[in-house]
Amino acid sequence: MDQSTLTRRGALALALTAISTPVRAQSATAPVRLALIEGLSGAFANAGEAVWRNLLWAVERVNRRDGVALPDGKRRLELLRFDSQGSTEEALSMLRAALDQGVAFVLQGNSSATAAALIGALDMHNARSPERRALFLNYSAVEPALTNERCSPWHFRFDAHADMRLAALTEVMRGDVSLKKLYLIGQDYSFGQHVNRQARAMLAAKRPDIDIVGDELHPLGRIKDFLPYAAKIQASGARAVLTGNWGNDLTLLVKAVREVGAAVKFYTFYGNALGAPAAIGEAGVGAVHAVAEWHPNVGGVASDAFYAAFRQRFPEPRDDYVHVRMQVMVEMLAASIERVGSADATAVARGLPGTAFDASTLGGLHSGVMRAGDHQFQQPLVVSVMDRAGAPGVRHDIEGSGFGFRTVRSFEASEVEMPHNCKMPRID
């Protein structure tokens, strides 16, 4: 039985079970519950815990304002932890547990395969139990299909999807005249497969002279020794690696490439956090690129204040992982609840599409709009490159590594916006 069959069966079982599941009653003053369903143990626990800190900080900010203002009074936000252990089937079980508690807002992102399963399960649950619907807020699952052919009225994505990120990365690669040979490597699931495939397509259009000398997928979260992969990268003669790897799969990959002494550049989605800078070390200076909606050295009063506040809340170097998009997600949810005057999932699902982010909640930092047609957040992106802390443009290092990132190129939201083929179902 393949993974897709298991996912469909798990989603169906969730929907059928949820029909008869009792809901815990909530009073008018009860907190608005947000359920984080993430791998908080297992191979990607570091990534899950990093997300938890980001979302906790965002919730604490809203609660310092006494929560969300509703017609019957203010209600605080409450962030609940549900450990999926990095398993899609366990994530579906955790979703059922969250719905049992009357949670109306589900948060997940680390794994597009898991996100797809949760979206399918919520679609069925919400159709069968309209009195207890829930929304899915996605901060990192970036497979484009989730806001295209698999779009859902109950799913909102706050991260730039893979094609948007690739559009920015490949624009920078277009200008790298020294790049002649490239190695593609990624995790063997829907997201990793898409990144490799789409990178080929975009580079064929932008830099047809680049020779792709490797195209490899590896098991997700199960490889402990990446030296064999690093040896192949070195033997290929590649001068750069493009990867969508995240979590320990990225950290272990770059460590292995460094150990074999391969002199390559890295073009990454997530090379600026979770141990990667320290793992790469001096070899990454001028070589390791990352793409995101923000990084600590973008500059400006609002950015500096934002980052300083996070480091004050989480001063340990190992906890130095902060992303604007996760803060935006919680702030936009809070604003939507207040705007529609209800913490009901259906009301928020109708009120969130088409809304702009109120940047004043983060001191003027960032901008963006939740596109109504596909529920894909449109926002600026920035490509950065690793450098030594203290170098021009690198005031802050990452995770106490002595290395940080400086901006190579910034992109307005319109420059990385992608068309969609979503036919958004109507909410009854």
C-alpha cells in the first residue's frame, strides 16, 4: 500500500470519526485555541521546536494586547502542542485530538505531504460537521499544488511557495557567470521532487548553458551519513548545489560536503538556520545562498527592533531562528478575528481572503496580501549570501556561529508572484 493510499484512508477515517466526536464547550471568555501539529520529536524535532518558539512569541505579543477584541469582550490566544513525531499518520491522529478539544485553527508547515493530508482531512471534516469547522494555517509547506489544483477554502499559506522561492534563486543564478555545472539534490517526497523538477525548467529558460550534472533524491529524515552523496557531488565536477532540503537533512548534507572538501556554492531554501551556518563554517563565505521573506541583516529600524526583541525573548544562540512570516500569520489571524467579530472558523475563512497585512503590528516591518483566488500570501522575498559577522552588511551572526547573511538581491512581491490554477470551492 503506497503513502497516498494510506493518507487518503487516514483522512477518511478522521472525517468519519469526527462526526460523532463530542466538542468541549467554550465560554465567551475562553481562550481562542491554536493547535500546532508538528514533529516535536524525532528526526526533525529541532525544526519543530524552532517553529514553536516563533509561534509562542507571536501569541505572546497578541496576548500583551489582552488578546483579540470581540463583541462580548477580549479573548486571549492559547497555543497548544500536538507532536506528530514527523509522521503524516500521527499528524492526522493529532488533528483528530485537536478537533476533539474544539480547536478552530490548526497550524502546520514542516512537510508538504503532511499538509496535503491535513487539508484533505479538514475538507471532509468541515463538510460533514459545519457546526465545528476548523481552518488550516500553513507557515512552511511550500509545494505549489497546495494553492493550485489542491487548493481549499480552509487552507491559507503564509510562506512563499516553492516556485516563488525558485524564481528568486534562479534570478540570482542567472547572473552567476561562473556557474556552469549544477547538482540538484532533495528529499524524496512531493516537495523535494517538485523543487528538482521545477529548477530544471526554470534554469532551462534562464540559463540553458548550465549543465545539470546530478539530479538526486534521498529518503526524508532517514539518512545519517551524507558522505556518499557528498562524494558524488565532488566527483560530478559541480560548482554549485541547489537544494530544498530542510532541518537535519540540510545540516548533515552541508557538513558532509564540507568534509570531502568539495568547493561548491549552495543555493538553498533554508541554508540560513538550524545549524547549517555553523556546519558550513568558513567554506560558506560568499558561497551559501538562502531565500526567505526576511533575514536579520536586511537593515532598518523596524527590522533591527524586531530581531532584538526576539533575541531578548530567546537569548540562547541555539534558539536563534526567527521568521517574519510566522509572526505575520498570527497577526493576520488575530486581525481577521477582530474584523469579522468572531473566532468562528467559517467567519474567518470568509474574511481573511484579499486582506493586507497591517505592518504597524510589527513596527512597520514587512508587507503582503492574502490573495483571494488561491489563498497564497503574496510578499517580498530576499536572497542573501553567507559572510563573516562584522563584514559590511552583516551586523548579526546566526546561532552564535560567527557567520551571518547579507542581502544579494531583494524582490518585490510582484516580481515573484506566480499565476495559479485554483478553482476555489465556495463556502456554504
